[in-house]
Amino acid sequence: MQTCLYSPRGGFYSSEETNIKRHFTTSPTSHPVFGSLIARQLEQMWHVLGEPPIFHVIEVGSAGDTLAQSIVRSCYRMNPRFSEALYYIAIDYQPCRVQFPSPFIDFELETEDEIYPYHNDIGSEIHRVKANGLQAFQNVVGCILYNELIDNFPVHRFAIQNGRIQEVFVTLSDSGFTEVLDEPSSPLIPQRISDLELSLTEGYRGEINLAIEDWTAQLSKTLSSGFILTIDYGDTASELYSPQNNQGTLVCYNRHAAISDPYQYLGKQDITCQVDFTSLMEIGHQYGLTTVGYTKQNKFLELLGLSSFLNTLQTLGLSPARTELNRIAMMTLVDSEEYGDFKVLAQAKGIELEFDLQGFRVNPP
Ligand SMILES: C[S@@+](CC[C@H](N)C(=O)[O-])C[C@H]1O[C@@H](n2cnc3c(N)ncnc32)[C@H](O)[C@@H]1O
């Protein structure tokens, strides 16, 4: 998985030829309102932190800068003072992939008659960095966020055979790539299964994301005070490693088709796996990151005011077709069949925990 996705020689994500929009869409590429709503959450985080003069937002795995653009624009419209403090860094292995103009409206540009010149040059407000993870950053005050990053971390596959945990390895035989079961390559694999107290039946197959540990260490080291916002598909461990998923959740995407075979289209297809949010929270806790919110994306976006944007859409005077096109795209963000069941996790470090994040309120006013 590491090689297929990230090898400098033809990995899916490291290849400049890969245009990921040809293979899958994501929430930020579905509609810019996703970024506008996250901007609202970031503004509240800035207040919680005491309105520091520099509020870093580090987006990891930004691909192009679709999300960055909509967040930076929205922050300006919403609160120029916050926008002054905002220092946005977009990190990716390949940060400048070709972007196509979105066919959807960007409320921050179209609800007002006058477009402030700042907006025309918004790209220059985003600091694009080509890097692997967060190693180059420290003393960050603000928020580290990422959408659909962790599901792309390489996983180890395991199987329960004769009551024992075995790892699924890959070898070459006359018939091509062949899976073989053997002792796990790392004691951390059975350790994680034991930590999660999973009871798995004979023949069960699943995946363990060991990269979460190193990633959490990076987050903790980089963030001095502030928040981490993880958005991805996945679930708590008890749901993820349930009997329904007894063949694992690894899946590949090639030209918008879901493919179960990772041994074809090498370097030409995405390989992904559902995220174990229990491990993210528990390992986070070991590294001083406190869970301050965990919810579904549809709830998160609704609490941040998606309905206000849906109402505004009706008043913009767009053609009925364009209004409907936008409405449908916005609704994909909260539709359970699309992105609505994605999970959003907020963690905090170095702050007094006396706040109630807007996107995670249990009893909103
Ligand atoms: C599924 S894409 C998501 C893109 C974007 N966040 C979105 O939601 O549209 C995952 C992105 O994460 C990047 N990526 C994965 N691991 C990374 C790492 N350790 N450091 C930097 N970028 C990484 C990949 O290159 C890819 O562009």
C-alpha cells in the first residue's frame, strides 16, 4: 500500500500525472460550503484560544487547495480581524495538483455585489508546502486539520487462522500476486487487537493502521496549543471490527469505481481503509490530546449552520437549474449515502477545557 500510493516511482499520490478528481470526489471538492462551515468552527477555536495574533491552520493532505480556498475566503468575509490572524498552510506530497474550477457557487464570492480585491489574490494567502506530514513544523498555535488523510495511511492486513492472529503478506507466484499468511511482522499488530479488546471469530480478516501512532506523535509535537480536526470515513473500533466487516474495509478507487482487488492497477488506483476512531482517540490521549468532540459529518455541518446557506441559496436569484445543482451538491455533504456518515473528531492540547465547540454541541440553543 505504501509503495502503490507513495513510491516516488509511480505511486498513485506521488505521481504528478495523477489527477485525483478523475478517480474520486471528496467533501471539499463536492461543494465550497464545506469550507465555509469549517471556517465558522475555526473562528470559534480562535476565540477559545484568546484570539492569538497568529492563528495557524495547517491542512495536511490538501491535494490542490480547494478546501484552503473556501476556508480562507470565508474567514475574510466572516470576520476580517480573524482573517488577519489566520496563517494557512496547505501540506501535501504533491501540493499543486491541477485544479478545475468548481461548477458550484462560492457563497463568499456570490452573495455580495462587490468582490473585495483581496479575493482575487486569495491563492497568495495560502502557503503551499510539499512535505511528508508535519515533521517540519513546531510551536503551532491554532488548528491542524485534514479531510480523508488517515484512510490513506498504509495498513497491515490480518486474518484469524486456527485461533491465532496472522498477517496477510503478498508474494509473487506463477499466477501473479498471491497472499500468504504468516506470523505478524510487528508485535504492535496483536497488541492493538488486544488493546481494543476485539473478539474476532475464525476466518475474520481486517486491517490495523499502525501509522496512527507515529502520526499522533507528530501532531502532539507540532501543536503547542489548539485543536486537531480529523474528518474521514470510519467508526469506533466496536463498529469497525464488527461481524459485518469480517473481510475488512480495504477498498480501491479507480475512475469512480470501487474495486476490492488492490493487486491490479498498481499506482493507478487509490487504496483506502476505514479509520478506527477509537485508536485515534486512545492513542491521542496517550500523547496529551484530549477528545473534545466526536460526531457525524451531517450533524457537524448542520450545527455549524448548513441550513442558513441552503436558505441563502434560494435568495441568490440563480436560475432554477443552477439553484438545484447547488442544492444537490450541498446535500451530498450531509446525506448518509454520501458524506453524511463520515466522522469528525476534535482533539485539543494545551488549553483549558471550558468550551463547547459549535459543531459538536449536544444541546444546541
Ligand atoms: C484522499 S486525498 C484527500 C485530498 C483532500 N484532502 C480532499 O479532501 O479533497 C489524500 C491526500 O493526502 C496526501 N497525503 C497522504 N499522506 C500524506 C502525508 N503523510 N503527508 C502529506 N500528504 C499526504 C495525498 O498525497 C493526497 O493528496
